[in-house]
Amino acid sequence: MTFSDLGLSPKVLSAVTDAGYTQPTPIQAGAIPHALLGKDILGIAQTGTGKTASFVLPMLTRLEKGRARARMPRTLILEPTRELAAQVEENFIRYGKNHKLNIALLIGGVSFDEQDKKLERGADVLIATPGRLLDHRERGKLLLNGVEILVIDEADRMLDMGFIPDIERICEMIPFTRQTLFFSATMPPEITKLTEKFLHAPVRVEVSKAASAATNIIQRLVKSGSKPWDKRETLRNLMKAEDAELKNAIIFCNRKVEVSELFRSLLKYDFDAGALHGDMDQRARMQMLANFRDGKLRYLVASDVAARGLDIPDVSHVFNYDVPIHAEDYVHRIGRTGRAGRSGKSFTIATKSDTKYIDAIERLIGNKIEWHDGDLSTVVASEGGEDDAPRRGKGAPRRAGRKDDDRKDRGERKPRERHARHSEDAAPATVREDQPVVAEVEVADIGERRARKDAIRSENTERKSSDRNEQRAPERGDTRPQRDSNRPARHRQEDNDTTVGFGDDMPAFMRIVAKV
DNA sequence: AAAAAAT
């Protein structure tokens, strides 16, 4: 089977040939002929299976007839993250090089002006994340009743991210005479319901699960002490040990703050690292990703924003600095290496408290993962002894505890707690090799203070900080999460009686305001 | 224990 058997137009075929492809992947071979006939498709496939081309190529062929009208895009592709949306745009540019198509990318974090202009000109292809798309529509700049083909990509991830209501709204704005191409890696009940509602007699195309496809990736678990400095040291040793084989690597952390902390620590140790997480300035996000793709950065420290779908063809190593909480994320993360049949290596740093997550991962992939250098029973306890798990008082808020960890990492300590932590007090406070310089500590604290202010600011108050952030050029070192007072996480904190960061020292007046 | 997405 070759691409020329699928019924694609000569223009598309020639671009595919130029890109160096001759053989379609199973999902492409299964979906393209039906998509060209105008049928609805239900594609069950992970990324890395050639899924994107399975809708881009037939869409290009079908778009050769007709023209776009102002503010009435002819096709719409919905993606869960900004980076994925940008990646789909690149695919349209690559395979559409023989076409004269207007492509518009509507994503958040960048200015409206350019997006408006492209809509006004009439877009053949509109690629969007749901939030910004709805925003444009509400501003009256966008009419969706001319859409002939709708693509919903990564539907299960959209579900995880709470986008399904948005997706339903958008689907209802588009004429039911459209063709719908629907892709999901898994089919949870909510997704099945969605397909029953929005697909008409779909052709179902299913390809093998990524969990079983990862045989070309060497996977190892690496024991570590549980303190941040233990884990960072474990990681650095691992990176050095792998240096000869390592072309480039993505290092995954579970939290955004960890991404920026680890990133800064690695810079201090002269590793050629970048960072990527969703609270970074959009320009910095794009820049980091582009630099990593182009080989200007050897290491990319990232949150799960980079776990799925991102196509960086030649990642040699994946390091999990944290064991992912959800087992499926493990599969997605390690799937960033070993792409296109290449071999890859993944190392997952594990501490004692990670055992149950490791069990879940091993159950999911149906295999035991080998330990790199002895299992957790051989971990040497770090200075200051064991673990921090049971020591904290029952009534003490757990989240405040995390702040304490940050502080310890800088060699600081809350005076109040000193008596409760004798064992750690025995350790000299200044020996951390990667203790941040004082200036950085201060900057971080200012950020935290501002975040607290944000937390108590009323919903209606206009926020100017994000505007400022948009203007600002991305600085290489500035990866600290940009606290956004309107994010759901913020609300969750407000729901709690405890304002994060104050411990028991929170002034009473703040407690009242924070509850509002 | 999280992350992602509009302002």
C-alpha cells in the first residue's frame, strides 16, 4: 500500500513525496479513503501513529474545490493545547505547500489582531484551542455556519481538561451537514456519548495501543531519596552517566513550580536546559520548544503540557523527575522518545512514596519495569533522616508543608518549627550545593507575595499583570509560573479556610477576605 | 500530590 492508492489529489501527493513519505501508517490507510468520501470518522489512535496526517491530507484534497469567505472558515480543527494547535498548523503548511490556502491559528496567550486579520481575509483552515475560539465568536468576528469539515482531536484529553462543554457548544454552532473527524486515544463513556451525539454513521478506525507499542524504548526505574535535592542529585548523576548516548532529553515534572525550580538548578550546574509549562509566557513557550526542536537546547524540563502529542522526532531520552500520578501519563511521557521506530531510553526517578503509582503503571503496561541500580530497599536515607510523611501534625494544612520544603531547599527554615524537626536541624543549613543565590530567593518571594495579593483581589478588578507579561520579551531564566488570579486553582485555594503560605501566622483580616 | 485552557 502506498499513498498513491488512497485517492489523494496530485498536489497533496507531491507534497507527501517531497516530505519523504511513501507508505501510509495504519490509521492513514484506514481513515483517508473514507474521509475523502465525506464520511464521518471515529479514529481511535494515540499520537505518534500518524494521526495528524490522516486528517490533514484528505482535508487538503477536499479543500481544493471552493473558496473561503470572510469570517466564515471552511474547516475547523480543535486541539487541547496551544502547542498541539501550532503543530497541526505546521502540518498544513508542509503538506499544503502546493495549495493557496489561508490558515488561521487561534490560540490564547497571543494578541487578537493578527488572528482577526486572518479571519477577516477568510480562512480555509482554522485551527484553534476552544477558549480562544469561543472568545473570537463572542466578539462577533467569527461565523461557524460555513464549516464543512470539523476535526476534534485528542478528545479524551479534552475531557480530562474539562473542555467537553465547550466542545458541545462549538459542535452545536456548526451545521449538521458537516463532516466530522473525531480522534481519541481512549474511549471512556463520556467520549462515547459525545460521538453518538455528534457523529453520523462514522467509520471506526482503530490502531494498536501505545502502551504495547513501546517495545523500542528501554525503561528503567531509578531509586532516589525523596528530598528535592536528593532527586536533583540523582537526576544529575543519571544525566552524566547517560551523556555519551544522550542526544537530547525531556525531563518531566509533575508540577509547574518543580519545572522552574529544576530548570534553574540545572542551569546553575551548566546543563544546557530549557523549560516548558503552561503558565509561562506564550512566547517563551514557543521559543523554548523551537530551540529544543532545533537542537539549540539539549534538555527540556517540562510539565505534562509536553507529555502528549508533541512531535519532536529525535528525542533520545525521557527522564521522569517525578513518577506521574496517572499511569496513562507515563505512557505518553515515555512515548516522546523512541518515535518513528527509533530506539529510546526512559528513566523514572522513584522514591519510597511512589510505590503505589509505580504499581499502577506496571499494571497498565502489563510489565515490570527494571530497576536501574537496585530497588528502593537499597536507598540511602538523606541527611536529616527518613521521610517527611508522618511527622506533620494532623491538623496542619498539607499545602503549607510544601512551602516548608521550598524553604528548606534554600537553607531557610521557619523558626517556629525548629523544635519539631530536630533530626534535620542537625544538618548544616548552608551545604546545599544548588542553593539558589540570594537575589533569586528574593525575586521568588516577591512573586509569591504578589500571588497572595492576586488571591484576595476581587473577580471584577481588572488585571494588568498579564498584559505586561505579553509585552515582555521572554527571558531565558524566567519560567516561574505566572500566577493568574482567574485560574481555577486559585478558586480552589480560596475555597479553603487556609490561605496558602501563611501557615498559622495569617492575619485575621486576610482570612475573612480570602473566604469571599 | 497536577496539568492543561480565554480574559
